Amino acid sequence: MTTIYRKSQYKGQREKVVIIGGGLGAITAAYGLTAPEQNGKYDVTIHTMGWRLGGKGASGRNAHIADRIEEHGLHIWFGCYDNAFTMMKNIYDELDRPPDAPLATLDTAFRGLDHFVLEEKIGDEWRSWQINFPSNDLQPGGRPSLWAFLEIIMAWIKRAAKSFGHHPSVKRDSLFDDLEAHLHAPEHRASPLDKLSYDSSRLHLGDLVESLHEHISDKAKSGHKPPPLWAKAMAKGIQLLAEGIWWAVQDKMDVDDVRQLWIMTNLGTTISRGILLDNLMHNGVDSIDGVEGRAWLYKHASLADDAAGDPNGLAFTHGPIQALYDACFAYPKGDTDNPDFSAATLLRACLWLPFSYKGHFCFEMQAGMGDTVFVPAYEALLSRGVKFNFFSMATDMKADATGENIESVTLSQQVNLEGGYYDPLVNVNGLPCWPSTPDFDQIVEGDALRDRKINLEHYTSGWQNCGPENQLMAGQDFDHVIFTVPLPAHNHVCPDLVAASPAWKKAATAVKATRTLAAQFWFNVSRQELGVRTPAVVTGTFVEPWASLADFTHLLPRESWGNRSVNYLNYTCGVLPDTAGDTQAKANEYVFESARDYIRDHSQPLWPRAHDRGDIKGFNWNALVAEEGVRGEDRLRAQYLRANIDPNELYILSTHGGINNRPKTQAAGIKNLFFAGDWTNNGFNISSVEGAVMSGLQASRALSGWPKDIVGEDPGSLSPSG
């Protein structure tokens, strides 16, 4: 790669910014500070442990096994990631790769996906529920207001009601006229709302849903805050609608289409009632953060929890809600029997993911996360003049005597470099990539690292840093510090600073995180030969903890299998319980045993033709790619299995009551210190690509004033409107 450094246009003294950490929050902060709008005002240096960028999103290429892609987990991008896609489009445009280069543009780097499959356990049978999201021509930008979301939901419910056969009538009945009067002017009616408890079977549901949608649309257009009684009347009308639909379909729950449409209808009516009854138009969505997500849904359900047929359980503990809990690893201590997810964060996800996506519901990267995201970002930032120090571990930060500014940052070099400089990338089939391990030939201690299998991205690696120690001083080496080290590792770096700041200490002790596990399986047979019954999509709600999985066969051409028969690739991930063990070795063995049991005992619905074929009973381990001579379950060890237990790798949870514990970018109260990372209170508050990008942009803005606007922060976007 030829690096062309952009000459700074800034005429004054450039301000020096040190960024600690190399994840997406760090990359985004550097992107913001070196944007063309900054005119070269900031001199930015990134210091990161290990040999690559990416943090929990890092991926590498295994040079010893076909340059295969090895990820921290299963990564997809959702279409509502407005800020992340805007940044990546700018990066790809700026790189201006040759048209015939691999991943030349954003459109070739990301492929839209409009289908999602959920696995439903009906009795003893697994059934696949394919949810289809229509693509659109929208471009990354704003998100609808909460009013607009409510209107979108009611329009969807109206379509669902018609699917159930409830169309508007020519003449409305008297029961409906009474309800209409309450909806038009509830504050002037003397009759209590509880008198509207009609026999649902007598109410014309087609007229009811039509009127509810009209009233919501009128209020959305006016932008006025609804009178409390109006909101209660609307919520009552929505309840009657849900009760009426359930009365008509409750005996048809064994029919897949009916059951699935009921689940979506119940979720839509429940969320609408919750928005209205909790006055979220005025109070903001964060006002319900103290409630657990499913508890909030049950609170606002239209039907009783003990209703025959369990209409609420169908909607709230299965299907899309279960998929969301799994995707967000919403299980403290990795305990899938005790989920915990903030109602505020759940509501944002329920609205943003399906109702504000641009182009496609989600997108698959066309190479590893490192290849698709972090290499282009690295190359673009290099061209902007950003400096990178790899193998640079922050071991201390100290404030000055007043406690108002960071005075020093201590960095310990993990290794000594042969030439004093590290070239981090490798070329795989014409694509620049990060390797899965450092280039040991560039490191003085390379043989020892290789022999001991040291992971320099881990605080718990057991490696004694052997390079020089550098103490950076304020006013000389830096003016500002952006701290992006994952929250669980803060006490490894600067325990005194953490203890001295109430907000920081609160975050370090109260924000919860969980371990995770991941696996990638390469098969020497095709999906057809395995009997895969679903399209090549992302699948959710399967057997815990391996509930989320994806067909990533499209990545095989990016690897170097040559003449070897490799025809199918599957990724899966989940939470790793604390009981798995307190060392990396124990956790690794737990993941192997869990993956073995998952494939042997539970994978038949996924890959039926890999089970009980011919003379082979149970799973045919020969279907997995491995070296010749490897037999049975040992072929599983040839796959990529990962236990993420180091403080750098823990997944930050969105537990109820947790938003106020998350620190904002300047929460430490230190003038020249800024936070960035998926662990901050960034507005998205799910540990995700978009959350990390929003946080990095917030750090850039707090320091420099740019960017002025960040999608998802505007007052009408699920925040208090007053």
C-alpha cells in the first residue's frame, strides 16, 4: 500500500490527541478529529495493545489453515446503523480503490440481507419462521420520531388486522360510536374509561383499527402532546383490538402463519400501549430504563397473563423478543435462565431495527470484520496522518494536582521490534488483511511468543512486557486523551483515577458485562447435502447458548482452500457462563464440550442429512473439514472455537437501570479526558457497531465541536420532546 499523507491546512499550533485503544470507538474518534472539516487542527496518535485494530470486532487470517477468517464472534450490520454506514461510505470513497480490487466500494463490501429466520419449538418439532423485510431506496440519515414510529406500528397493525379478515364496515355499530366519542374528546367525557370493557366479539375490529390509525396519524401530524385521557382512551381501544383479534384466532395457534402474525400483532399493540400509558412522548424512552424489558411488555399487555393459550408468553418469551435477547447477550454471568434487558433499550431496538433501516434490514460483510472495516479505516486514517503504535499497553494515567486534567499517560511497549516499526497487514488473494497472530519475524521476542502461544491482546496473557516504557506528558506529548479501553479493564490501567471519580467508579462497578463464546464450522459437504431447509440467512432462537447462527458460505472464496473440498461455512455464538472456569484453558475446554454437545445432540434440525446416514449413527463428524487422519470428535478441534473471557473481550450488557450507570464522554470530570466505546451512554446503548461509532463521534464532538449532528440523538428520536 502506498500511503499519501494529507498536508495539514491548519495555520495555528496543532493540538495533540492521544487515543488509548484500537476498537471501533477509537477509530471513529480519530475519523472525526481528522475529518476535512477540521482542517488538520488535530495531531492524532492511536496506541493499542497487540498487533491489530478492532477490539471485540477484530478478525484475523490464519496463515497455517487456508488463510481462513477467524472472528471474535458472529458480526452483522443492521440497516439502521446510520452513523456507522455513513462513516464507512466516506472511508471507502476516500480510499478510492481500483474498480477491480476486492472490496473496492462500500456496495461490494456489504451485501444486503432481507430475510431472517427464527426457529420455533412447537411441541417436539422445530419449525423455521422466515421473516421477510422489503428493501427500500433510503439512504443513511435521520430516524423517525416516536410519534412517527407509533403511526408506523398502527399502520402495520391495520394491515395485520386485514390479514385476519377484519376490514372496515359500511356502517359502524353503536358500541364503536361510544368509543369514538372518547377518542375525540376524552377529557370532556364524564364516563370512566373502564366502562369501555365491551364484549370483544361484538366490536367491529375493522372499524376500530381504522379509527385508531386515523387518530394516531392526526396527532402525529399535529406534533402536540396528547392529553392524558386521550392516551388512555387510545390504549383502551388498542386493548379492545388485541382482545378481539385473540378471541378470533386463539384456536389456530398450531397454524404457523396465524401464530406468527398473532405474535407480531401482540407485540405491536403492547408496545403502542406502553408508549401511550407511560407518556413516553413527554418523558422520553429512557424513563423506562429501570424496568426489565419483558416485565414492561407484560405490564402493558392487552390480555391477562393467565389467559388461556398463553397469548403473552407466545409473544414475549419466543420469536423476535427472544432473538433480541440472544443477539444482545442479555444474560448476566452468562446465565440463560436469568435474562435482564433494559425496557428502554429493548424499545429502541424494537423500533429502530425493523422500522428505520435503510436499504436492507441487515447487511453481511463480504470478508472478515477486520478486512471489511478496520483495514479500510486504518488505511484512510494513515493517509490523513494518524499515527499508530501497536503493542502499546497503557499501564497508568495520572491527573495533575488539581485533579482537573490528565497530567501523564504511561505506556508499556509489549515487545521489541526488529526494525523499530511494525507493518501489520498481510495480503490474502489481493485483499489487505490482519493476520490472526503477529508477524513474529518482525518481533525480537517472536520465537518465545510463538512457542508459548501468547495472546498480546489479553491482559491475562501471562506475558511480561519487555519493551521500553514511555511516559507521555501533558503540554508536551498530548493536549487531550481519548480513553477507549473496554470498561472491565479500566482498573487494570488507572485504578486511582477510577476511584477518584464518582461517575467513573459507578460505571466500573455497576455496568455489567458477560463472557461470550463463538464457533466457526467448515464443512466439506454443501448445504444441500446437509439438508439445510432455510435460505442462506441469519438464524435466531435456536438451542442456548448457540442460539444465533449464520450461513457464511459466501466468505469461502475469500479464503485459500485451493483444491480442498470446502463447501459450507456456519458461524454461531452465545454467552459463556461464569461457571465455565476461571482460566482461559478451562474456558476453552468448556467451549469445545459445549460445541460438541450442540452438534451431536441438537444440530439435526439444522443439518438433518449429517445425522444417522448409512452405517453412521448420530452426527457424521467426517462432514467437518480437518486434516487427513483426524477422526471423530477430534475433527471439531480443527474448527475455530473461541472463549472470550479477558477483560478486553467481555460484552457490555444493557441491563435494566443500567443507562444511568454508563458514563457519557466527559463523565470523569477531567477537562482533557474523553471516553469512547460501546460501554458509554451513547444513545444506542447496545454493545454494537452503531453504539461504538456514536460514542466515537460524541468524543470527537466534545473535543472539537464536530460533528454537530449525530443520528439518533435529536430530541424527537425517542428522547424527551419537551
